[in-house]
Amino acid sequence: MATQETFPQVAGSEEAGVGREQPAPGVPPLPSLAGNLGYDPTRGRPLLRIADRFLGIPLLAAGSLVKRRRPRPQRLDTIHMLRTAGIGDTVLLLGALVQVREVYPQALLRVFLGSSNAAMAPFFPADVEVIVLPVTRPLSSLATLRRYPCDVMLDFG
């Protein structure tokens, strides 16, 4: 991830219009996250946690018994990465994404994010498709995931 160099405050620089966080010449500014990072009322709601624990886990377990496994792909042409919450963990996902790109340079990479960490989308490389999932609507999220077939899904949840 690119860092942005700044110049320290110099006496008299305020009068010259140079602020404390003035970018260094030749360094492009990082995308602004202003207004995108706020309280997400859908995260951590007790009812959602209970529904996830007592409905989500048994439904996934039952679904794994019904659906037969598909064979391991010989070649990975499409790789999906899933991280639906946590901006800090999404930053760490960028490192894994770089390593996946090094090992599979020909693969199409898609990253699925939740609304609470979608503000990180501008920081992903241009060749990575970023899709925001409506995580509070599981059926809609599942429909979105099924719209994009893949060879392998890496869950960073």
C-alpha cells in the first residue's frame, strides 16, 4: 500500500499557505475516506448475532450434507476473497491479495466486502474487482455470490 510523505511544520509556513499535512511533490494523494467511516448500526446487533449462531450454523451444516462436492480444479482462473467486516482486517487482506497475484498472475481476482468495510475499495489494485455484499440480507448475499462463479473462494472472515 502506498504511503504519503509529509513535510514537518516549518516556522512561517502557515502564512505561506503550507499546512502541516502538505503532500510531498510528486506523491499522489491517497483516496479520501472522509464521510465513509462512521458508526455502522448493523454491526454487532444482538438479534443478528443470535440468528447467525442458532440459524446460520445449522443451515450451513445441513447445506453441506446435501450439496455434493465438486472436484478440485486443475487450474485456478478465478479466485474470490471474502471479508465482510473490519476495516483493519481488510487492510491485512491487501497483503494476501498481493501474494495471490504473484502466484496466480493470470487469475481474475474478485474481493467481496461488506458495507462496513466497503470504504477500503479504492485501496485495492485496479485489476481486482470489488463487490459489496448486503450482509444483513443473507439470501441476497448468497444470490450475489452465486452470480460470480469461481474456482476457489478464500474466506478471511
